[in-house]
Amino acid sequence: MRPTIYDVAHKAGVGIGTVSRVLNNSGKVSAATRKVVNEAIVALGYKPNSIARQLSLKTRIRNIGVIMQPFVHYQSFIEQLRGMQKALNDRAPDYELVLYTVSSLEHYRERLGTIVQMAMVEGLILTLDLSEEQLDMLGNAKLPIVGINHLANPSWPSITSNDFEGGYLATSHLIELGHRRIAYVGDRFVEDYTLNTSRQRFLGFRQALQDAGLPLSDDYLQLGTFGFDEAKAHATRLFTQTTPPTAIFAMSDIQALGCIAAAKESGLLVPDDVSVIGYDDLELSYHTGLTTVLQHLELAGRKAVEYLLAVIGGDEQKPPRLPPLEVIKRQSTRALSPRQ
Amino acid sequence: MRPTIYDVAHKAGVGIGTVSRVLNNSGKVSAATRKVVNEAIVALGYKPNSIARQLSLKTRIRNIGVIMQPFVHYQSFIEQLRGMQKALNDRAPDYELVLYTVSSLEHYRERLGTIVQMAMVEGLILTLDLSEEQLDMLGNAKLPIVGINHLANPSWPSITSNDFEGGYLATSHLIELGHRRIAYVGDRFVEDYTLNTSRQRFLGFRQALQDAGLPLSDDYLQLGTFGFDEAKAHATRLFTQTTPPTAIFAMSDIQALGCIAAAKESGLLVPDDVSVIGYDDLELSYHTGLTTVLQHLELAGRKAVEYLLAVIGGDEQKPPRLPPLEVIKRQSTRALSPRQ
DNA sequence: TTGAAAGCGCTACCAT
DNA sequence: ATGGTAGCGCTTTCAA
């Protein structure tokens, strides 16, 4: 059992009021008693219980929670997080941002349960999918939530981005440049707590090809796990085919950079020999001149917070919409040349 | 005043125990009373007070706080944060990571005060400098802390990196490649809560030049505010000099990328016409083939958490040391060629 | 099934 | 200057 203020008071032979006073440097305490109390504190290894203190002081800490995958590989989450922070700083600096990261679906379930039950936060931002059951639980708890980039359940307020449209846009850009042999590099489609974005972007890709009357070759479809290195390997595989693609749509900027690195290693010039378009418009894409689809990641984070604050404040409203997606044309794509 | 459980009980004409039971779905409650209570809850807009609940349940939330600059521009903090998260997930998944960002020195002081007074966290990781006064306060509160990358006060446990040495190493790398006209692009030296890293790296740079008997031209010293664009402008200025440098040491990877972008725009090839070395070894530096100084950012975050957990656990120990800095040679530097 | 009451650890006020 | 005590809002016995 952790020592309480009573233990300290008893050991020091004083009242708890006095202990409280030395702890908070409030009121008058004689040097002698202060010394005795401090010694008792040290001897017992006493640490004040912040919960009790807060209850007594009636100072609620105002937390907003964010549950996300460990952002080991997901630079895009960082951009969202940045937006959340900025919004919180601007709009409600008395709120704190608590970061919960989950490593598995099971972990997610369990975590969400405790967070809600303990009422650890006043609102929650989720970047992962939820089951019906979980949504019910949140509904019961009346905990304001907002999802980011989810299409899953329409009854769940969410800042969404249309990945299908994004995929369509990116692909159309390549088609407009005259490309006919276009490959797709992305995440394997999985049915778990991860994002469903890859499939949607791929579907947009497929639709664009179809609308342009272009074939979709299986050889041009490279699906794997997320990451620079994996994408690089995929692209290398593409480039060694007898009829390599002249353009690649990578489902994320990181993967696009992997493709570009692969091109370089294969002796191919970007965009002269091969065009590459990414998706996200990370800060680093600006730095590297990558053509990509701007999906307003930071803004999504910002709007998520703003919406959540509104709901917490009792203002029931519809979640805000994001501006339309757009292709940011930089130096990694260009018109198909005769030599291609 | 927020409604309490008493208000709900009164309005519903029941006891507070019953209200608690319907809130937690515990014990037996008849459907009828449950309904009445729920209606009262809705009518009053009642939300349970999590603090009181936690006190009653004796469930301490275990928080570790991180105070950092808003990481708008500082990709390097992300890498540290990533390390912290991983370590926490591995070592103490019951702890949560709370992110405090501060926008000014004053904001920092104030924030630190509340965090400590409210005992909102069990330990604190700081990436900013502290005054003597603040250190005293923390000492009084017996709040375990650990700094990252600080040289300021030796009595304060800290995971440090030797920026002077790093600057020396980076510069030596360029000198070894045969470069003689070497420029420095970095942050202006400021006396505030920001990191003192730029000055240290610069001093290492200067020492390396001196040891090699090389002159340090004022024209080759470009100091500004942090950022890609600013660095790009600086580098452009360097390239338009009558005797431009053949190599640049940028104090961060982001700034190095800015220099490379400037070179490209000036029609210069990297590394053929100009070598650029950065500092940090961000993930994106791997992606872009940037030669840089590896300073183990993620590991620093990891070690900070591990150390903090040890101290919280009552294990008084010295803060761990980081492995030595090293130059990661990639594709942005090469030996001085005759045409240069 | 329900109400009353004790207690969680602390702060702050009121006596002394 | 100090001790005693009344809350803070909730959960959880214990009776009824």
C-alpha cells in the first residue's frame, strides 16, 4: 500500500493539515515542523496522490485522447497529429493531448474499454476502425468521438477523405500525361483494424483505367506491406519486366519515394523514363519534388479537434468537411515521351 | 456548476447508489428505475466526474509527460517521440504518454508549474532548457525528470548528444574528401528556450576547420531561422558568390535538403558540383540518400523513457549514455573533383 | 431492488 | 503555527 498523507502525519507526529501545508508551501509552517515532515516524507517515500488532490481542488484536467497505430511507419499520422496540436493550442490551450498507441486489434479493444470506463478523456479521436459493439459502448458512455479518414460506419462522425476519388485523380493525371502502361504499388488489402485506404485508392485507380479504356495487367499490381523498402523492391520488380510500366501510382508518398529510389538504382530517370505519383502530400514530398495527391492531413487533424471541442462544448453539429482532393504537380511526373 | 450524481439522483427520485449502478451497469436495477435515471441524466446533461471515480476506484492513471516545442518544424522530435512510444509500449504499456507542447518561454514556465503542481504525471521528459528556479521546483516536487539533448545543467539527468563533436565529425568528413571551401548553414544562435545545438555544432565546425588549417570566411556562414525554405535561400546566396563553396555543412537534415534543392535550382549537381552533409539522420534522409550525422534520435527517446521508468520504480541510477555519433555516408557528398 | 453511509486521499477552513 | 473537520463526486458495501 502506498503511504498516504495520514501515514506521513502520523510518522511526523503532526496533523494532516500541516503535512498538506508543507507539501504546497502554503500557510505558515515553522522551520522545525517542516523539517520533521519532510523527513517523514522521505522516510516513507511518500508521493502525493494527484487524483485526490484534483478532486479536492476541483481542477479537472481536460484531456483529449488520440488513439492511433504506433506511428512507426506512418508519417501521415504525424501530419494529422500536428494539426491536432495546433488546433488545441489555438482553441483550447487548457486541454492536453493524450496519445494512446495500440499495437493490435485486441490491444485496441482493451485499451478503448479502459479509456472509456475510466473516463480518462473528454473526447476521443480515432484513426482506426470500430466494431458495432464498440460504437455502442461509446454511445452508452456518451463520450464524444470523431474518426479520421473512415468510411466504415456512417453513423459515426468522421472527418473523411474520399480515397476512391483520390485514386481516380492520381491515375487520371498519369493518363492525361499520355501514359498507358500504369502500375499500382500499395498495401495489401487486409481485413483488420488498419485503414481500408489502399483498397479504395486501388478501386479509384482501376476505375480510371477502365474509363480510359486501358487494360489492367496483373503484372502491374504490386501489393505488399507498407514501407519504403518494400515499395522499392516492388518497383524494381516492375522495372525488370519485359514491358515495364512508364508510370507508377504509389498509394503513399513514402512508397512513391521507394519507387523513385528503385528507378534510380535501375538506371532510370524520374520523370524522364518513368513517372511516379504518390499520395498524401507529406511535408517531405514538397522537399523532394514529388507529384502527389494532397489530402489535407494536417487540416484533418485540426478539424477533428475543432469538431470534438464543439461537441464537448455541447454544440451538436455535423462533422466538418475537408476541401476537395487535388493533384499537386511537381517534378516526378511528366508527359510520356517518344522514347518511352 | 456541473450536475453531480446527487442532482441526478434527486431529479430521478432515487439514491445515488442506484444512479451509480445504472452508470456502470453493475448490480441489479429494475428496467423502470433505469429508465427514469437515464432520463434524468439526459435532462441534466450529466457527465460523470472521472477524477472522483478514479479516487473511489483507487485506479491511478499512470502518465508520463513530454514537454516539447510544437513540433511543427522539428521532424527530429518525431523520431524521439517514436522511440519513447516504442519503449513505453515494450516496458510499461500501462503508462500513457501525454504530450505538452509549449509555444513560448513564458508558456513553458506556466505549463511546467501546473503540471507539477497538479501532479499530472509521474515523470517528465523535457526537450527544453530549464532555469535554476525551475529545477528547484522540480526537485521539491520530487518529480522524476530527464532531459534530452541538453548540456545546460550537469546536475540534471539528461540523455545528451555531443553536438560539438558532431559538428567536428561532419566537417572533418568534408575535409577528408578534399574540400577546402566549406560553408555552414544553420540556425541563428539565440538565448532562449530553444536548443543550443546550432552553436555547438558550429563550434565543432569551426574547430575542425582550424585544426585543418582552413580559413573560416564570414561569407560562408549562413545563419537564419530553422526550415527548408530558409536554408534553400541561404544556399542560393552561397552559390551566387564569386567563389562559391564546394561543400556545405547544414546543421540539420531538413536544412541540408533545402541546400540540395537550391543547388538543383542553381543548375548545380549534388554531389558532383557541391557536397552537402546534414545532421540528424532522419528517416527521410535514408530515403533521399543524404549524407548526415547519425545522432540516434529514436534511441534517445527510448532511453529517456527507460531511465524515467527506472527512476519512478525507485531505482536511482545514472542516465544512460548514447552510442557515439557517426557520419552516415550516402550520396550527397563526394571527393572534390578537379573541375571544382 | 434499493437507500444510506462509509471511505477513497487530499485541501482549506475554523478553531485553538 | 497547528490540529480537527468538512467537503470534493464517486463506488461499494450493508441493511432493509
